Amino acid sequence: MTKNNINLKKWLQEKLPNLGNLNKIEKFDVGQSNPTYLLHCENRKIVLRSKPKGNLLRGAHRIDREYKVMNALKETKIPVPNMITYCEENKIIGSEFFLMDFINGIKERKPILENYSKDEKNKIYKKKSEVLINLARLDLKKCKLEDYGKKSDYLFRQIDLWIKQYRASETKKIEAMEFLIENLGSNIPKIYEKFNPVLTHGDFRIDNMIFSKNLDIASLLDWELSTLAPPFIDLSYWCLMLRFETYWPIPGLGQIRNNNITEGIPKEKELLQRYADALGYDIGKSWNFLLAFNCFRFAGILQGVFKRSKDGNNAGKDANKVGLLTEPVSKMGEHFLKLYI
């Protein structure tokens, strides 16, 4: 973005003179999708988030949706940064972008939370559960998000979408992905179409959160994949992330899940029960299907990351390592789907 610094400085001076001069631009190394920068302005720090440059998969990197949903949530219980403005002009920095307040807080990548006490771990996980429950309880009409996504056939449409996205970025044949492609769509549990749609974040992981000093969730970020969907989608995705191995580039709790180091972290069954009780829902035996579905969707995302790394168009420095998770994640999905069917 350095070539466009002059354009950006001029644009900021015209549109947001209260910020003062732009003194420094710093790229965040985290994240694999949309390039994000910290702008050190004379009077305060703000964050710029943009579309990546180059050839993009159709429908991907919808930062306009990120801006819309976070702006709509500013008066709710969902913690989001204040949105400043959206720029549709490509000529400023070479792509669309939006600006939001910088939230200064604690960032964690590993859900194992090694440096926290039992009580602190429990508090963090409880707060995360509360955010998901509050998302499911949102008044979509009041937030003006009732048309943010289609209200039916979410699982069918997502499976169809991610088959196309995966094929568009496929670099080799993966047998587990072929199994999921062949069998997911024909085994969708009917129960999910009976539920009213809720706002779904789409990438509910600990590294998309900023915590305050007292371990409240100060901000939930990265809403690129957000939409309307049946409840339990975000929860099953979160629980899937916890099943990942601790040594993976996207780490989970892995094989040490029952070790003393995870004391204070609720078991998957507890997280599921807390969510189901709060909403008054019962999904029966379909949990493994949701885990399989989220494996498939996430494997599709990972394959896109891998392809972009090969094309030299990735946002994160460890994109190639992350992309190599496509096969093991799809194998996890094959395992869960076979448990269900």
C-alpha cells in the first residue's frame, strides 16, 4: 500500500480532517483474508481494512458486508468497533476499504490460554458463550439486518457455494473432500430448516476477538463470512476449532483436552448444553453433521488461502502453512459425517 500513501493522506485530510496528519502505516500480520492496517494519525489511531488485490474468488472478501453488519450492531450487546467510513473508490489505495476505531486490548491466538488461571479461562469462555447467545437473540428487524441473508436452505446453499469455491482454488485431488462433496448435501438434517435464522458471525475464533484488561470481550472482528443462518452454526464452528491440534498454524486444544492445563475450560458438551438451554432448542443427534459441515466449509476457506499463497496474493505471512491444513481438516469432516450417516 506504500505507493498509495500520498493518495490516502490527501483523502484523509479532505474527508476526516479531525484525525490530523497521517504519520505512519503499519500492517497487521494476523489474518489470512483482507489486508488490515493500523493508521497512526496525529490525533488518534484508526484501522483500515481493504480487499486484497489481484484475482479474487467470486463473492469472496465482502468487506462491504463487514462494514454494514458491524455498523448495524453498534447499539446492541455485541461488541464491535465504531465504524468511521466506507470508501468504494479503488483509486485511493487500489481497492475498496473501510475505516474503524482502533481497539487497544489483549489479543490471543491459542484457545488453551496457557498464561491464565482456571477462573480466568472460565470467565473468557463464559463471555464467548454469552456473545453467541446474544447473537442468536438479536432483534434482526430492529438492527435492520432482517434481509442480511436468505432465510432458508442455508446449509444447502453453503454446501453448494463452497463446492464451487473449492473447485475454483483446487490444486490437487483430496479424497476426503470428494467424500464430503458427494455426501454432505444429501444428508442435511431437516431440523435446521425449522429454526428461525439468526445472525451468524461465520469465523468465531479466539483470534478474531480483542479482550479488555478485565477479560471482557472488547470487540469481535472479521465479519466477512457473516450472514443469516440457523442457530448452532457458529457454536459448532467454535467447537471444531477447539478440536484442532495445538501445534497447527490455527491451534486448538487437541489431544491435551483432558489434561490439567485445560482446567477451567468447559467441555464441548457443556458449551453445547449452555447454548441449547439458553435458546430452548434441542438438535438431537445432528451435532456431528454440523461438525462435518464446518470442516468442509473451513477446508474450502483454507484451500483458498493456499491458492492465494501460491499466486502471491495472500494477506498473512504464514498463509502457505495454514493452507496445508486443507487435507487434515477435510479428513476430520469425513470422520464426523460417517459418524452421523
